[in-house]
Amino acid sequence: MLEMERVNTSYGTVPMLREVSLRVGEGEMVCLLGPNGAGKSTTFNAICGLLRAESGQVRIAGRDVRDCGTEALASLGVGFVPEGRRLFPTLTVRENLRLAFDAARAPALEFAAQIEKMAQLFPRIRERLDQRSGTMSGGEQAMVALARALIGEPRLVVMDEPSLGLSPKLIDEYFQIVARIRDQGKAVLLIEQNAETALSIAERGYLLVRGRIALQGASADLLRDDTIRHMYL
């Protein structure tokens, strides 16, 4: 579903990603780990088109998307959860979800039915539909941001530090829902600093250090790796 092949990016004259290659198979959950400043959010930006790859390729379902434009990716079956949620704070929960639903351009879906589906997955959303998202708690906003990514029934979900700022209890609840999304057959790239939790629900993982892939492998192997254990566990 997602392939990055030898991608290089920079901010001005400062190189960021260096020959980064990774893949996420259909129905597979993969995590991308790394310390602060490693390039995790830069990887997210390169996938969603906010930062153009200077060389290399970014492909979604076999299609090169570097020139598609960010606004087109939702209609290609991609859902994004950006770092910090990035909801529209003055819009209601319903309006935030409606924007994402319309962007997905999925004529076979009905908005009312998708709202009901999201409310079953995130019970708190039902009673918050007409509340402005900026007045909600951090945990509630995190659930809305994930519902926004899912409401168009994407085939691929890319998540950037979704647990940031959540309490340990909410992190557990959040990742239980993420695991359910994986079980529904969606491909997921989970970009996270919470290594132990991310590796516990992902099939494979990559470690990004200073803009390069330093390690990759099955989650069980990475959990036992001395480098991962030294940096995170």
C-alpha cells in the first residue's frame, strides 16, 4: 500500500531524510520509531505531500504520489492523523468529520451511516457532535482526529505521534482502537515514540536515526534488540 524508495528531503540547505526506504503492505501495521529530531514528522510530511521528495519515490498502491498534491490523497484512499491532531477548533465535531468525508469523495458511502459507525467506534463522539472541537479535552480531540482519518473508509492510515500528550490510561485505550483498525484489514503506518506499545501491536518496525533507517525488522526482534532497548525501554 505504501512504498518509500530512497527518499531524500531537506529544509533549505539542511538535509533531513537520507535515502529512506520503507514499505507497508496491504492490511499490515508497521511502526516508525526514532528519537526527537530523527525525521519522523518529516517522513509524515513527505508521504502526505507537505514536503516534496527531492529524489526517490513515494508510491501509494503502486502510484507515484509526489506530484498529486496533499488534497488529492484522501480520494486515493489515504487517511492522515497529524501530530497535534490539527482539528479546526471553531468547527463542531460534525463539521470536522464532514470536511474529511467530503474530501474522500466516496459516493458509495453515506455521511449519516459513517457518523454512526464512528460513534460506535468512539462512543464519546455521539454526545459531542455539535460541540466545537477546540473546547474538548486532549483525549477527546485525539479520538476525533482518528475518526476524521477513518470516516472516508481509507485503505491506508498514516499516524504521526498520535499518543503525544495523552495520559497512560488514554494511551492504552487509544491503541486498543488502533489495533481494532488493524484487525479490520487497513494498512497502518504508526509513527511513534512510545516504542513498546507500538511494537506490541505492529507486525514490523523501522528505527529512524538522524534521517536514516538504522534498523528494521519484525516487532518481536526489535523488542529484543539492544539498540532499541537502550534508547527506549
